[in-house]
Amino acid sequence: MTEKFEKRRAARTDHVSPLQVKDLRSGKIYEARMINYSDSGIYLGSDGVFEKGTKIYICIQHSPYSLSSGILEYYNGEVMWRKELKRSLFKYGYGVQLVSDSSKQDLDSNTAKKAKDSRKHPIKPSFRTIRFGSQKGHSEGTTKNISTSGFFITTEEKLEVGQYLKLNLPTTKGKREEVIGQIVWINEEGFGLEFKAV
């Protein structure tokens, strides 16, 4: 086991952060936790069972790759190895390599650049009160950050992963547009919402 760590090309830094991991083959979403990271990958714990080579989609709320705290980020990754954990909250530990978009090949080993290339959609802070409708009725929350694929909303409303919500968002032309979103992960602050085609 020690030999595996000695062969690493990049130094790892401890960073504990809650994650949600989506298996791109099955579509299932699992709770996970980042334990440490390097400029090219992360080590995480999860109860989900992923084989070597499995392509996954990782949602990180407190990303170590972000220049701002509390930013929600998405990454594509590939499982490189798995080990069973004995004394842990999770059953398995995984080594995951972050995968860059093929259209954005970057030979620079700089952490921020690699993270940017691995990120599916750039994210920026956005603080605005927003109303959303669910099967339970209408609720209110505050956006924390936004990208072209979705955003993170802080709220006290109790919702579930996989649930669809209807939102009425202002456009740049001063009008309002109805948007459908699906909750892809939840934590104690709120939820990550991914936009869906109407």
C-alpha cells in the first residue's frame, strides 16, 4: 500500500469537504467526502461501488481549487483505484483523476489551470432571493453561486435529491423566464440545482 503513495507524481494536501458523486453510467448519486487532493486528482471516501475506469461527475461545495470559499464546483473524474476502508464513515476509499475536457488540453501543471479545465461549467458568486415551486408548494431561498448549468440555493426547506423544481428567473432583457431544475445534491445549507430543458 505504501508503494502506491510513493509513486505519486504530485504532492497531496489534506482537505476535508463533503461531496456528491454521480456515476455517469448508472446515473446514481452517492454521498462522499474528500480526504485530500493534488493538482490532478482527489482521494475520497464513499459507500458507492465504483470500478477502476468508472467515469464520475463530482460536486464539491468547498473546493480547494477555487479562489473563493464556499463556491460550488463540478468536475469530471475517472476512478483510478479503490480500497476497502476499515475504520471510516465510508466503506471504500477512491483515487480519482480529474479529467480535462478534450477541447481544452492544457499541458501546464498549474493547479488553478488544471482545475479550470476539469470544471464542466465556470461558477461565479450570485446572491439573490429566489422563489421556487415544488410538489409541496412555493418556497424561498437565496442563490449563493451560479453557472450555465445550475446554481446553489441556501434554504431551510427540506427537499430531496432527484426532486424537480420550477423557478421564475429574471432575464437580461428585464423579462422573466420559467426554468425547470433538478436537485443533484443536498447539504445542511441548501441544495445544488441542475437546469433541465423545459
